[in-house]
Amino acid sequence: MVSGGTVSGDASSLSNVLGEYLSDIEGLSSTWKGPSYDNIQTKASNFVSEYKGLIVGQMESFANACNLYLEYVTCKQNLEISKSNYNQAVSNQDSAAMSTYSNSISNYTSRLNTLKSEIQSALASASSVSLQATAINADVTAEAESPSTSGGGENPNYIYSAKYPGYVFPFEKGVNAPVTSHVGRRTAPTEGASTNHQGTDIGAANGTEIHAIYSGKVVTSGSFGGYGNCVRIQQDDGNLTYYGHCSKTTVQVGERVEAGDVVGNVGSTGVSTGPHLHLEIRAADYDSTKNLIDSEDIFEGVWPEKV
């Protein structure tokens, strides 16, 4: 029983109330002097001895689940604050703060997963209050299992950055994804191609699904000059990401996407020499000469294949 965000009565108080109620039942049976007195008294005594402990235990379990749930809600709030602080640190390029908030995100995520198990265990013992238990369990399960930009609830098919929480590799596990052109100076591979490459070219089979590497809002989806069919996403951390040369795009301008959502398919549209993804990440204060973010750094150590 939750009222105004707090448990109405602790487990001890609930136990006392139930104990008094069941004692009244026992007392009533002892004063009834009908022909079946002995039988009724025996049944009442058996009820008290067999079920009092069970019902009290269920109420204690539910009270415990409520208290754990309050901690769960607070932990979620602290996680969101840490994520916001981390994103601000990324924008400020404050490595020390990024490390601090990254650790906080990891700790809060771990605690949320522990609380989920503890709450569900307590609710499993509180079957007499199934309606309340079902409501809390549905909320906990939805929160714990939804994709998260903080590293919690990880999808086993995704590759997550080991250095930057919230970043997901643009292809699922098992996709052959060699780097075919790095960020920086290069010899133009075809007429019209840049000699100062602004992104990372990642080879993949035509039609391979491309996943958003971070959550944000779609600002471009469709033909975009030399990028061909391109999706651009204004990320929640302030960075602007380009997914170029798609065979097709699968999102709409203005749409909200989460890390891991499919945004298009690999192709060779625009200025291109073959099927690949051009992944370009521009920092919030980008200009033509500085502040490109190298995706190879973001996914250092977890990239499935590099050349």
C-alpha cells in the first residue's frame, strides 16, 4: 500500500493488525456453543495456525517490495541526472567529469538491475496483494528491459562502446564491418570524393540494416548531395551524426530514435565506389576545420573488424 510516495504502515504494524483480526476469529469460535462447537473451534484454530503466518508474511513481503520500489524510483532519477551530467561533460570535453559520471551511470545501472530482482522476488511472495504487485512488476519490467542509452538493459545483438556509455555500433553482431576509409587526409577514391575525409567508411553488404549509434531526433532523411540517401540525427549529447550512401532510409524527419533503432540500409548512392556506410560524427561546435569525432575511437576495442 503506497500513499503519497510512502508505505502506509511498516511490516510490523501490518502484522499486528492481521494478528488481531485473526485472533477475533478465533475468539468468536470459542464463544459459539452450537452443536458443532468443537468442530468449528478446531477449524478456526487450524486456520489461524496454518494461514496467519502465511498472510502476515505476504504483507511483509509486499511492504518490503514497496520500500524497494521507492529506492528503485530514486535510483532511476539519479541515473537520469548522471546521464545528463555525462552528456554535458562530453560537450565540454571534460575527461575527468566524463569518467566520474560514467562510473555513476554504471553504478546506478547495476543497482537498478539488483533492485529489479529483489522487487520481483518480494512480489512473488506477496500473492495476496496481486493487483498492486502486478502494477509495480509491470513498471519495473518495462523499465529494466527497455533499451537504454546508459548501458542498462543491453540487447545481446548489439555491440556497445566500452568507452562512451550510450553508444551502439551501427551494425549488429555478426556483420562483417571493415573500415575502408578513415577520418582525415586521403587520396580521393573517385571523382568528386573528398580528400579530407569527414567520416569513417565501413564496408558492408548492400541492404544491411544500419542502426542509430545514439539516441536523438532525425533532421534529414533522403537525398543529401554527395552523401546520397542520408540520415542525419541530432543526438541527445549534442553531436550531429551522418549515415551516408544508404540504399534507402527508413525514418522520417522529426522522428525520435533510440540507440539501436534501424534508420536505413547500406547502399552506394551519391559519390560512392561501392556499398558501404559513411559514418560521420560532428561535435556541437563543429566547423569545417575541427571537432570531428572519430567513430573508431568511440568503438575502440569492440570494433568487429578493422583494417
